Amino acid sequence: TPIPDLCRNLTGKLYADKGYIGSKLTEKLKRSDIDLVTTVRKNMKRKVMSAFDRAMLSKRYIIETVNDQLKNISQIEHSR
């Protein structure tokens, strides 16, 4: 995955969806001082998460919606 390369010069928290759950990626990012925060799948045990992290994960939907709209606008403008 391109995630470690994209986060090369970053530190802090990275909020992601369930598709990024994995111990290898989590450990690789942890070595770079990045804390991967994700929700859990239905078949997984719940994990303790701060209220702030829960709120930030819930805002991902808004951010992804805006990014999708920008991408669509860009593709329309580019095709003209």
C-alpha cells in the first residue's frame, strides 16, 4: 500500500476506514510515530477509543464526500 510513503514525513494520528485494519501496517506506522485510528469490523472485539478519536472518525465521511465532489468537478473541467 502507498500509505507509508504518503506519511513519510508526518507524525501524529492517521484516521482511516476499516480497509486499513492490519497489524503490519499499524506497526510500520507506529515506528514512524503515527498512530493509526480505525473503527473495528463487526467480527472484532471493540477497542477503547477516546471521544475525540470517535468524533474525528465520524468526520471522515464529510471530508471524503467533499474530496469526491472536488474530484468529479476536476474531471468534468478536464474533459471539456
